[in-house]
Amino acid sequence: MPTLHIVLLALVQGVTEFLPISSSGHLVLLPWFAGWQDQGLTLDVAVHVGTLGAVVAYLWRDIADMLSGLWRALKGKGVGKDARLAFYLVLGTLPIIGAGYAMNAYYPNGLRSVEVIGWATLGFGVLLWLIDRFSVTLRRMEHLGLSDVMIIGVAQCLALIPGTSRSGITMTAGRLLGLERIDCARFSMLLSIPAIVGAGTLKGLELYEKGDPVLIGNVLTAAGLAFVSALIAIALMMAWLRRASFTPFVIYRILLGGVLLAVSYGYLTI
């Protein structure tokens, strides 16, 4: 695989993973636009693992609080809000574990067509705008209940469709439940941790069984670059959401989805 492909793959993943614009859709589109061979799901997961490191670095205080809360709960000192949040993250991940297992069994290469990405990018982008525009902001992350978390967890399953955006659909569900934008983003990123760990473990075992040193080197390079670019993108997105809405991301999705559908149906040639 060309070095340029690996570098661009990692940068695209890092920038798009936690923005509500679909990293998986962009990872499919990159080789399609550039005329390269599709990198496959193994490298896709590798760059996701790189972004996992970025979100852990950015939200280390939240993660440390949850671990501390779990320790206090195990010592019989009661289940506080931090331990409850950790428990909710586990429950919220259960739906996508089942859906991901089924996808890996029946569609191991995913739904990677330009037409699917185009419709998902456009449709879920409009849905994000509508819900963000008309939902009432009443709640913070600590106000989430079990039913709220399960709704967000089920919504996350839609992200198995490239173009949907895992962060986008979970933020959409959060806004529907009345969460503040910044808390939607925080919970979405925290919820990504067990999901990415699961996907990374599955593909990591497959990579180990292959024993391909070149592929392993590519994976490590891509993961490192994705980590750096994701950390920068997270900081910029959080700064933006503290004072503004999701509208710029929606506009981008509508434009990209429109172009992809025009190409897919033969109205535009690239």
C-alpha cells in the first residue's frame, strides 16, 4: 500500500471520527476518489484504534472518575454518579455488539457502496439538523437514565451503515433526549470507547493470525497519525460546540451527500 494512502487514511480518520460527518463513509470514499485499492476493514479499524487513544487522552478526567467510582462501589461505598456512568456505557454498548457481530458474520466487508454512503450522509445529516434545531435543551449528561442510554445505544447501531456517522447518530439521539450539545459530544465520545475496543480486538486477532509484518507496520503507522489528528479535531469541535450548533456539519453533509448521489446515479462524473 502506498505511504501516501496510509497517511491520508489516518488523517481523514482522525479528523472525521468524532465530528458528526461519518469517518467510515470517508474511509470508503478516499480510495474510491483517489483510484486506489480499498484498504479494507483491518486498516479502517487500526485508525479507529488510533482515535481511541485520542479520546482517552482528551477525556482522561472522566475516565479516571469512572474508574474511581467503580473502585468505591466494589469496596461497598455505594454506587455514585461516576460508577453509574460507567455501568451505562457498558449497557449502551450491548446493542452494537450484537449488531456488529451479525454484520461481521453476514456482511464482513460492510455496506461500502457510494450510493449507500450518499443517502446515509444526506438523510442522517438532515435528521441531525431537524432534531438539533427543534429540541429543547434541558439536561446534562448526569441526568441520563437507563432508558435514555439504551435509546442512544440502539441508535448507535445505525452507524454500521457507512455515511451515518456513529458520533452523528448518537449526538442526534442525545439532542432528541434534550441533552446540551457539549454533553452530547462528551457522552458520544465516551460511548465510542467500548465500541472501538471491541472492533479493534476482533480485527486485531485476525491481524495477529495473518502474521503479515508489512501489514502490521502499516497498521501502527496509521494508528499513530490518527491519534494526533483526532486529538486536534476533538479539541476544535468541543470549542465550537460550546458556543454554536451542528449546522456547519449538516451543511457539509448535505453537500457531500448530494455530490455522491449525483455521481452514483450518473448525473456527475468525477
